[in-house]
Amino acid sequence: LTVYVGVALAQQEGLEVLRQSGYVRVCPDPANLPFASTEATTPGFEVELARLIARELSIEARMEWHATFVRALQPLRAGRCDLFMGLPADERFTEGNPWMSVSQPYYVMSHAIVAKADAGTATPDAPKGKRVAIDAASVADFYLFDKGIERGIYKGQAAAFRAVVT
């Protein structure tokens, strides 16, 4: 997955602008573990990575919390943040948003199906004809939508897992 840089930062001198301001505004989701969380004890690896990058640049990482299921890139486009981490480097997506700059991928991710042991769900096509609990506006949600699989959409991963259990 990649880092998306907003138009204001991409059109200026980039790192010099950040160094002059003394901080970088990052737009993580407040409840999207393992990626990001407002919890101090479990901030998520993207929050930790953003802080490490900022430290290397001798600036502060300021988190501008934004729920990704609500127009994920809107704060970036509006100039309320400088970086949005963790979106796929999808050609259709980047072509549809030419106002942003995209980094090289910094990690590769895959998804797994979580089901009751007796559900017989072992392949990505197996859920066809079944309702799947999914975190709203996640990469997995978009994948299932594209495949025409019925989705039960939940706000957050914990709610989706509770739905599978019940």
C-alpha cells in the first residue's frame, strides 16, 4: 500500500514546506487496527510509521483523525491533512484523482476469510450466495462489491467480527 500526498504539499517544495511548518498532518482512521487507532497503547503500525518518518525529518506527526468509511480522501483534498497512508496503488483510483501524488508501496497486504469452521468457506468465490460481514469502505468491501457478493456492512472491524460470531 502507498502514501497519498495532498495537492498543497505536492505542488510546493514538499519536505521543505513540512520542515518550515514543523509538522506533518496525517489522516489515519481512529478505529482501524492494525493500521491506526486513537488508543495510546495500540496506535497501529501506520501511526507508528508516520511518527518514525516525522522523527527522521525532525518534525512532529500530527494526527487528524478521520473515519475512512466517510469519504476517505476528502480531508486530503480539502487541505486538512498532508498524508493519507495505506491506500492501494490502484491505477483506476490514481487516474481518477490526478490532484494527488502517490509514493512507492511500503507494504503488501492480503485479506483472509474469517468464517465459522463448519461454513465451508475456503476460497474467495465461496461466499457467493451468502451474506458476508464486512468493514464499511474497506478494500475487502470494494472487492466483494465488485464480485457481486452480498455484504452486511458494519462500522468497524469489531462490529463485523461480532456479526460473524452471532
